[in-house]
Amino acid sequence: MNYLTISFPISKKGSFSFLKILWILTLFSLTFIFCLTIFQMSLYAQEIFLIKSYEKKISTLKEENKNLEIEFSQTNSLSNLNEYLKDFEKVKNVKYIKLTGSSVAEK
């Protein structure tokens, strides 16, 4: 029996073999994944920084809100009545007017 065999050259001088192409694609893929991971980690770090700065702003605004509530309640309370009434004098003698008629104003 005569068999005809076809053999593909595994490597020729000056041409790329399948293994070389596979290695190049693998290195390119790993480099791409590495760069993508670094980029995503930098974005993650930025987001964490923004969240912490917003939490600090929220805490300062909460403290400011508490101070404003206290100040508002102090201005509206009756404890400051002495400050408002310091220009008035206390009445010593009270005199009442007695009306003889049934109406206050007559023609």
C-alpha cells in the first residue's frame, strides 16, 4: 500500500510558528489584563477617597445643624425675655378708671 502523507513544517526559518503566535497572544493578554487591573484599582481608590471626603462634609454639616438648632431654640425661648424687657420699668402704682355709664364712647 502506498500512503501519501502531508506534513506541515512546524517551524521554518523566517516564519512564525503556532507556538510563537500563542505565546505572543498570551503575553499581550496578560499585559492588557494587568493594565486594566491597575486602572480599575486607581478608580476604586478615587471613589474611596471621595466617599471619605463626603462623610467628613456630612459630619461637619451635622455639627453645624446641631449648633443652629440650639441657637434657634435659644432665640425663640422665654429665657431671653429679660434681655428684651431690660428697657422697661416695673409698674409701682396701678390706677383704675371707673366708668359711670354703660358705654365707653357717647355722642
